[in-house]
Amino acid sequence: MVEYIFFEKKDSDKHSDIWNQISKLRYAVYSLELEQYENNINESLEDPGKYFIACVDDSKLVGYVSLNDSHNIRMKKFTPEEIFESEILQNLSGEISSTFEVRALTVEKANRGKKISEGLMINALRRIHNMGGTDIIAMGHKNVLQLYEKIGMSISKISFLVGSAEYFPMHMCVKNTVKRYSDLIGLENDTCYHGGASWDESGFDFNHRDSIIVADVLDSPFPPCPEVLEIITDQLERCCQESPPTHSEELKETISKVRNISVDNIIVSSGSSSLMFSCLPRLLNKDSKVLILSPMYGEYEHVLKHIIGCEVTLFPLYPDYGFVLDIDSLIEISRSHDAVILVNPNSPTGVFSNGMKYLIEELNNPNIKSNCNIIWVDETYIDYIENSISMESLVPKYSNLIICKSMSKCYSLSGLRVAYLASQKSDYLKKYIPPWSVSLPAQLAAIYALRNPSYYLENYRIIHKEREFLSDKLSSIGFIVYPGVANYILTSLPEDTNFTSKTFIEACREKKLFLRDAQNMGITLTDKSVRFAIRSPKENKKILKIVSQIIN
């Protein structure tokens, strides 16, 4: 099975087999074939790139591409200064700081002509696009110019020699290439991928569905409170037959009372995604510069890039630091953007930042210039934290603050779809929310759930115990488990396993366990990233049994 594996050079020891094959292949091509380097007794030549994408067929390397960011561009070393200035620097669409270099695009002889190079370049373009790159530069060997041109590189007519090999400088505007080859590259899809593959497995055969473990989506493992089930059961016929209150008036009154928010600052709709699609296009436009976290709930990036067309900057969260948010750096960068959008606790990392109040206050500090007119904080998972303090209380003070909160996960209402937004901008935004946007059973369920916090608090405590249990057990079999606070945990597969997240997920599905492949949920996640939803105690034991069987 052919797959593409991304890693950074600093993690090459975790991919030692692939790394050694890359060094052998680079020697075979650049020393023996192209005669750019002298032969050596080790028959190995280490690539100086920073990022690597390897094409592997059943553990055997067939090709790779290495990339450098602006701090490590080696092309300058080989390209005459006047050529680099006229053919590269003068053609950049962005800054040199957002430019990436394709260091080496290399395929073993036996696999040339099999579209391996195209696959590597497509994956490189996708990765650079996701890292916020504006331009790609490279020096291409004369024998592969057609390939570079096909994928969107503009090739200079001026060449230069490296050893006896002839090279041409080339350049690509990432934005234009993405638009031109959107279907091939898969970056401009008009839908955002979510979990939920279990529905493809079971359909509406609920007997079959009861036989699988659904841990790829973050639905609650416990039912709604008894009062919710009672009112819907008692009024089931009415819930199906009658139209609901047009604008969820009683639900808004209940939210206002329970959350201590002015009813004038509240709008409700059928889930947080509905609020994103309805409100963000009214607050931002294609000229807006927006800062978001990565990794973070993917629907935000989808709406910003593909619905509105904003200029999006990704603020990376790093696994080496436990995905903890550097709040001071975030504040500094946010000031040069029109909006910043955050999920706290974060999804998929599960990490909670207690610096939100400080961020909101600093971005509204009258003594420091800031362009940030929108601060959107998604608090969908905050209720899992006992005694947590929502930023809703700051809404009356700051006109640029918007708090978005789904009631799906914490209140076991995913199937009913209900969420609310708190902001001084609600009076403007409410005109874009359709009438009857929340169904009658959803309104009733949300009202009765809000009135019964003790039931949910007890279940949150069970979830915390189960999260700790699952985390400890997964750690004991080699998983890297990143500490979180909600009903899920982000992990990295054991270092000594041959599984990638894709092949591991597939193996779990064969045993009726559905987990989330997290590698595409953020630029700092890898092909070892897997997210587990916390399920019931019984299901969590089954999860561990299945995972242990597969890993061992």
C-alpha cells in the first residue's frame, strides 16, 4: 500500500528506517547518477532539509521530497546572486518570510514515470498551504522541468551549473496554484471533513450500531437528564406535529437566567456550525485577516477560507509543549489581524487555557494599537471543567467579544442540535438566523437540561475518571497521551509501532471500533496522531482490549 508520510528532520530518529532509506536514495541519485557529490564508503548522503514527505510502498521508500522554510533556504548557496535576485526575489507574491523551498524531489529509478513525483509535489503543496506559505521556490534539474511546470512552477529561462548538472530557478504562487489545481490537490473542497464514519458502517440499523463502539465523534457517553427524556416522551406527538416558538424565546430567557447574560445579547440556532455559517460571513469578508489556532476544530478554517475567502494565519500549537497556548505571542500577533478565533478548551487537543480574560483585556487595551475587531471564543467544552469561569461575563464590557457555545456535547443533545451565541453584536446578527431554526424537541431539551446542572456535573466527574483511566492504560502500552480536560484525548501512536494513524484506524474498524485519524486536524499533527472519545466505563474497557490486541 502506497502512503505519504510527513515528518520533521528533528524527528528523524522516530522514522529511522525511512530516514536511512532517504540517505541511501539521495546518495544513489545525487552522487552516483548526477555526480554532484563525491562517492563515500557509507554510500549514504544526508539530506539537509527541514521537512520531509516520504512516499512509502509497504515500508519501502520509493521517493521523497524535502522542504525548507525561509530560515533554511539552501538555494542561495548554489544560485548566482544576480539570478536569485532577478528570477526569485522579484517574483515573490508574498514576503520571503512566508516562502518555502523544495530542496529535493527524488524518486528511485525503478519507480520513475509512475506519478510518484506528482504525488509528492501535491502533498508538498498541500502541506505548505496549510503552514501559511505564500510562495514556493526551487532549483530544478533540466530533466524534470516538465513535471515542475505541470504542477504550476514558473521556470526561468536562465540556468546555472551545480557540478556537471544543469539547473533552472523556478517559482510558484501558492494561492494561484491552489485555485488552479483545487480538485487535484484537495484543498478547496466545499465541505469540511468530520468524524462519523460509523454511520457509513451501520446506517439506521440500530441493532448493528449497538454492536460497534463510536469513539470517532465527541458525543456524550451518557444520556440527557431524566427531565429531558420525560418532557420529550410526554410531548412526543406535539414535538413532531407542531411548529416551535419562532425565535426560541423561552430558551433564550432560560439561557439568560442560568448564565446571567442579558437576553438582548443572545441568539440561538441549530448547533454551533449553524452559528458559524450564519454569523461569520456577516462579520468578515475576503479582505479580512483572521488568526486561528492549529490544531483546532476544522469547521472554522473551512468557513473562513472556502465560504468567506479570508486571509487566514495559523498559530501553531506544538506537541513538544503539550499544545499549551503561548498567550503573549498570540496577543501580539492578534493585534495585526482583524479577528482572532479560538476554541477553549481546544479541540482536538483538549487543552484549556486560563489566559482568555487576559487576552481579551489586552486586545482591548486603549494604550496599545490593535486592529482586532472580533474576538470569537468557542466554549463548547468548558462545562467539563468544574467551577470554570466562562468569558460570557465579559460580553457587556467588550463590543468585539463573541462567545459561541454548543449544547450538543456537554448536555448530550448532539442529535437535537442546539447552540447559542453571546455578544453585543447579537442585535445585528439575529436578522441572519432563520425563523424556527431550533426544533421544538431541541428547545424543550435545552431548557430542561439547563435547569438540571447537578445531573450533568456528576456525569462530568465520571468522564474525568474515565479519561484518566484510559490515558493511563494507553500510556502503559506505549501511546503518547496529551493531557486534556474534556471528553476526549489526543494521542500519538507508540514510537516502535509500524502503524500509521491511517492503518491503525483501519485495523480498529475491522474490530468494530471507530476512532478519529487526527493527522489532518492541524499542521503540527503527524501520521501517528489519533483522537479517542471518552465512552462509558464498559466501552472504554473494550476500547483498551481492542487497541492492546492491535498494538501488540
